[in-house]
Amino acid sequence: MYNHDLSVYGEDLLNGSTAAILRAGGTNLGLVVRVFAKEDASTVATTDITIKTGASAAAVSTTVATVNVASANPVKAGQKLAEVSLPFDVKTFVTASAAAGSDAASGASASTNIIVTLGYIPR
């Protein structure tokens, strides 16, 4: 189990620019949010990933975490770029969104070469 990321197959919070709302509540610190490179690339633009939660799929609006990803070096498809734990009191539904990070003022946009997914913490 060491150095192995267990994920929920085919259930991404954000895949490129396509977001989804997933059930994640009641896991008692058993889930993390992981950000992976979608494809091989020479860089990953500075991107802020915001994780939001809500009691219903129609009301996912409370921010529970924000993580920044960036890489000036080449990345490989499937390479983990970041990981953040969900809080113990996360509501039932969770989603993610991406926005340009610190380089937004220069006209840069959020990277679409990312996959944001839920992952299980081995216990």
C-alpha cells in the first residue's frame, strides 16, 4: 500500500475543464483530493483548485480547501501534483473548480491538463 494512490475509478471532481459533483460525506477522514497531470506536458500553468461542499448537489457552495498546482518542469501523465485532505465534517456532496493562479495578471489561464479526483486513504 505504501506509495500507492487508491482512487475511485472514473469519478473525477474535475477532468480538464469538465467538473462533476460527487458524494463524499460520511467518510470520517477516509478521503483525500488528489490532483494528477492528465497528459505529458512541458509545464503546468499555476492553477488554483478550489474544493467545495454542500448538503445537496444543488447547493455545493462552501469552500473547504484550496490548493495551488504548478510545474515549470516537464510532467508525465498520471503524475501526482498535489494532495489535500477533506475535513472530517465535509458535507455529502463535493466538487472542484480551477482558476488561474498567481500568473493570472499576465493573462494566463487555468491549466486544463489536470485531473482532480477523490482518493482513499489506506487504513
